[in-house]
Amino acid sequence: MATRMMLFVLMALLLPAAAATSLPDPTALPKAMTSPGTEALQEAPALDWVKLNGKHSIAWYGGSIVKLGESVEGGRVTAIHEDHIVISGKGGRRVIYLLDKSTRTQLLAPPRPTRKTRN
């Protein structure tokens, strides 16, 4: 009787683990990202943050810190502003924003009407 009970308990403990092995790993990358051809498709460098300090302003662009006047891919950093940097080079002038245009633009609320107070 005790051995049957032990077998039943052991089966009850092992069944959920066996069922979980058939579930997909929630932390695994999607198959499209792990396919062999994705190395050639690299994301364009992005601007992640900006620190303004006059001529000593810095920005995090393409995974590294860049300073005013430093060379980056395709040109030099010619300006660092509050929400974007400017890269100038042989190919022309590029402006890289912190956020894309859809999230940058905000509609301004109309001004509140002034209330007339009683004296």
C-alpha cells in the first residue's frame, strides 16, 4: 500500500514537469530573429540620450558616446541639440532624432478661457 502511494505521489510530481517540456520557451528569441540571414540586416544606429553642456555636450549614438566634432559613420557630429544630433559628411547632412516623428509631435492644448471674477 505504501509503495503504491509513493508511486502515485512520484507520478503526480513528474507529470507537470513532463507536460512543461512541450511548452515553448517564453524567453527565447523569435525564429525570425535567430534565422541565419539576419546578420546582414543590421539596424540603423539610434540616438538613445543626449547630455547638453555647451561645447562639451555628449550623446549616445550607435552604442557609444559621441562628442561634438567626433567622426562617426559617414561624417562628423556637427551639432548636439536637446532632441537630436546633426551628422555632416560627404553624403550630406543627416539629423538623427531621439524619438521618431510620430511620438515627438504633440498637439498643444488650446489656452483656457479667462474667467471673469465678481467684485
